[in-house]
Amino acid sequence: MRVQKPKGTVDILPDQSGSWEKVEQILRDFFKRANYREIRTPSFENYEVFSRSSGETSDVVEKEMYDFNDKGGRHIALRPEGTAGVVRAYVEDKLYAPEMVKPLNVYYLESTFRYERPQAGRQREFHQIGIESFGSKNPLADVETIVLAHDLLAELGVKNYELHINTLGNAQVRKDYHDALVNYFRPLKEQLSDDSKRRLEKNPLRILDSKDEQDKQFLPNAPKIIDYLNDDARKNFDQITQMLDQLGISYTIDNDLVRGLDYYSGIIFEFMVEDPSLWESATTILGGGRYDNLVEEFDGPATPAVGFGIGEERLMLVLQKQNPTLFADQGIDFFITNIGEGTEIKAVEIARSLRNQGFKAQYDVDQKKLKAQFKKADRVHAKFVITLGAKELANGILNVKRLSDGKTLELNLTDVDNIKEVIKKLKD
């Protein structure tokens, strides 16, 4: 039987991986400029890490999580999202200690796993990019997180994105809203989907996120949380929106916005991309919000927190369509062609020197004929070709040719050790 990759996984091949690497480098540089540092957590955790944080009634826990008993009988789950593992590490490794600078700002790029129907930009193994900020309850921390998300998408070259925001208020607001939803949905219970019947008893807020047509007919008339905001929650939301206004960041207040995980509290937001060539309707590319209670739920100290996550597969899909120049093949700097006895070792030495100077350099390990070597130089999009023959080696010289215009220089072998000066001469 032919061995194949599991359904819902993809191979990122060498022709594609350079694009991923470029995007990830932009992300890393962007986060570091805001003084976010990388955190790496395990790909699998104890099941309770995710069931406790995501909520037993969430789709992630009920339907999508890969969980199993390991050989020691432990209930283990593959990571379905990034925040829970980071919070577990924050508590277990005491990142809340007094000597730690607050807020503690971290980012991650990691593989995540959900059992769902594979589609464009969504696989069962996917990559999540995220940031988390622990320790500040100031609305400015929410604004900072939203601003970073906005500016990151701009830096990557994403087009036609729109910020949607909502609030889940404070504890009292969520209690009042919970009661209002129960009162609204209970008379409709027998007409709801089986999932929503169960959620009505445990977490009616989850019904608002239902994709089942049986439920969707009742959602437009469901109570809106904005009508249940008390003075404190309203003030917090107004502070955030006013700061966004002052910063010139446009947004839509979306009363129907509900994040798919139970740990959110306070502000929640999504950046949605409108692109008919990709989707029929606007689709979420980045989402996040505040989760002030999750650290306590992991038996840590009361710690306000806010963050966001991006699915890298969906991001790549958007960038390939909207900013393809980002992925243009940059090729290599130098290809060393050589012919004649004794030249192969010198070709290796030249390549090593160029690489040590920070350039991308390659030579033909198959030592094919010179014509074939030149063809390979073209295929790898080399900017310069260095040619070395037995005669040139004996005389201590070689030729450098710029392929864009054919300009050539004859050099001493020692000039290779200062190749930047050679490039300057070719530009003159």
C-alpha cells in the first residue's frame, strides 16, 4: 500500500517553504520591535488544559480536539489553539513573579491541530501565530493589541481588511446577558439543534456562534449584549473606541460577534478580509480579545490578559492572492562554475568564503559540463556567475559576470575574500 499523508495535512515543499519563512521572519521582526519575546510550549498537553480554557461546550472541545490516552493512561490532547498552553506555562513557570517586567509580552508560531472539514486555508494540522500580554487591565493594553494586529496586516500587504469589535462586558454583564439568552431561547428549545439544546443549559452564549441552519433563524432577534452593559463596562468600551478614533483606526461595532472560545471577557475583535476572488463573503483572518479570568482558572494569581491569534494557512492564502510580489523568487547571489583538474576544491573554497561574507552561493557538486553549469545558474536565478578554469587557477585569476546585463570583470583569486568591493566595481 502506498503511504500517504493523513487527510487534512499538507506538505510544505521547498518551492513553497521560502514564502513561509519570509512571512515568519516579517512576523518575528515585527513582534520584536514591540518588545514581544517568543515562547514555545508543548504540542500536546493534559486534556484539562484545553477543556478548562476553551469550555466544554465549545466546538473545539466537543468536536474538534484530538485527544487520546497515552501509554501511561494519561488523557492527552494535541494543542488546538495557542493561548491555553501559554497561560499554563505562565502559571507553572511563575512568570508572574515580582521580578518579571509587567506586562509580560510574548509571541508564538506553532503547529496546532483540530479535527474539522479540510478546506482552503484550513487544515487539520495548521499553524497559529499569536501574541499574549499579561498584567495590565488598562484599556490602552487592549488598544495596543488591536493596533499591533492592524499594523501587522498592513506591513504584510493585506488589503481590504476591516476591524469588527464587540464587548462581553464584565462579570455582572455576562451574568445578566446569560439570563436574557436563557429566557429568549428556552421557549424555542425544541426547535434548536441538538448541540444548542445542550448549550442552552451550560453556556447559551455558544448558541450565538452556531453555524447550524436550524439555529441561525433565531439569532437575528436574540438579545444583544450591548443592551446589557452596565456603567463600568460601557465606560471601558467607550474608552477603547475613542482611542481607536483618535488613532484613525476605523472599526465596525458588531453586536453579533462572539469568539469561539469560552475564556474571553471584555473586548473581543476580529479583522475580516473582503476578497471575492477568495471567499463569497468577508472572512476572519485574525481574532482576539481580553481574557482576564483565565490565569486564575489555572490556579494562578488574578492577572488581566489580552491577545490575538492568526491562522497562518489562511494568511498565506490571502497574501499569495493580494501581495504576490512578497513571494517573488530572490534567487541566489553567486553560482560558481568550474572546469578542469584541481578546480573543484577551489570552487568549494570560494563558496565557503562567499557564504562567510553573508552571501548565498552554490557550485555544481555533480561537476557537469560548463554549459550545464551555466544552465543551472540560470535555473537557480543567480545574480552573478563566477567562472574558474584550470588555466585561470594556475594564473590566480577568475571571471565574475553579472547575469542581468552580462557585465564581466577579471579578478585576482584573493578579491573573492572582499566580494562587496567587486560588486561595487560592477555597478560603476
